[in-house]
Amino acid sequence: MESRIFTKIGGDRKLFFSIVIPAHNESLYIENTLNKIGLLEYPKDLYEVIVIENGSKDDTYNIAKKFESENTYIFTSSKKGVSPAKNLGIEKISPKSEWTVFLDADTVLEKYFLSNLNNFLIKDIDGIYSVGTTKINPIPFSKKAQRWFTFYDLGHKFTKTSYAIQIIKTSLLDRVHFHEHLDMGEDLKFIDEARKFGKFFFLETNEVYTSTRRFEKEGWWHLFLYWNFVALLPDSLKRRFIYKVVR
């Protein structure tokens, strides 16, 4: 997988990033995700990786544990659900952190991702941004998948939403958390609350890829209609919907 656009680290200002990855039964994907993060062209002392394995019945924890290092930390929790896992990750973030990236376990970052993100955010001199997301490419690549992902990218850009990756100013995480009563739409509510403190951004980059497994298994049109239907519901009804595990 060769990235087509990159910007090497430039300038004197380099931000400290935290990457939080919830992982439930992700033994088929977590190794590649962590391998890719280990290849990031960014100073190792200026980013950390926090994996929260929660309630897996496969080898997710043991696979992730092999990557533990001076900037990569693996935790386990018996509490199921993506929101509890992300909230536990928030508790583990370094005080040095300036921006936090919440990353799905089947989403990979190419080597210039953090340098691209750094160069984008340091231009925000007035600090207007509070939360955002990025362009995403499909794994595996197909013309059909690329067309759908382009469509979703446009939707996320203009509706200020996301999937697979959310990026937030770390200082806001004492006021913005993931709502644990929601199994679906928790990321939308998270972004909506973060936007109260600043503007949403959309980073144009070819450094982020995610698996098409859910789309291929459940159907592209089915997921599009289902997600939009749930997104329009009030929280009292959203909590009745379960995000099915697809492996």
C-alpha cells in the first residue's frame, strides 16, 4: 500500500499526539495496525499508543502485548463496548498530550500521517479547531469501494461527522467523553459535544486506510441507510440499537 501524498516533518513546532485504539476480538487486524504505527515517520518521544483490549475471546491482547514499548501501552478491561474502552484510554493519556487520535483497530496509518497532521494543526495559530477527522481510503482497494469512500468523505466533510478515526484537542477530554449508554452514534455525539469548544476540521490526506469488511458483509446501501436512520434518532432511541460485531 503506497501513499500518494505526503508531507515530511517540517518547521520547529512538533505536537505530542496520543493514539487510542479500542480492540475487541481484533486478532486478524491489530497486528497490522500496530505494525504500521511503528513505522510512523515522527519522533517516538512525541507520540504514544494506547490499546484498550476489552472482553475479547480471541488472541487480541497477546498479539497487541508483543508491541508494548517505551511509547506503546496495552491495557485490558472486562467491560465490553467501544465507548467504555475509549473512555479508559482517555484516563491513560499522558499529561504531555496535545491532540488525541481515536482509531479503529482495523484502520491503518501510513508513515507520514502524524507529520501531515502536525503540519496542518500548527497552522491553526488562533486555536480555532477542537475536533476533526480525515479522508479515508479502503482496504482492499476496488473501484466500487473507492467510489463509496469518496462519497462518505464528502458526507463527513460537510455534515461534520466521521467513522474509523476521530481527532480531538486533548485538553477538551476533561469535558468531552464517549457516552457509554450508546452502542451506535457515540462518535457523532462525541464530535457534536467537542464542537461546542471550537470548529470541526477535515484533513485531506492519503495516509489513512480502513477495512471494508463491514460494508462487504452487510451491504453498502444497507449500511448507508441504516447508519443515517440511527443518526437521526434521539439518544433515547439510539441506545436501543446494537452495533453488531463483524469479523
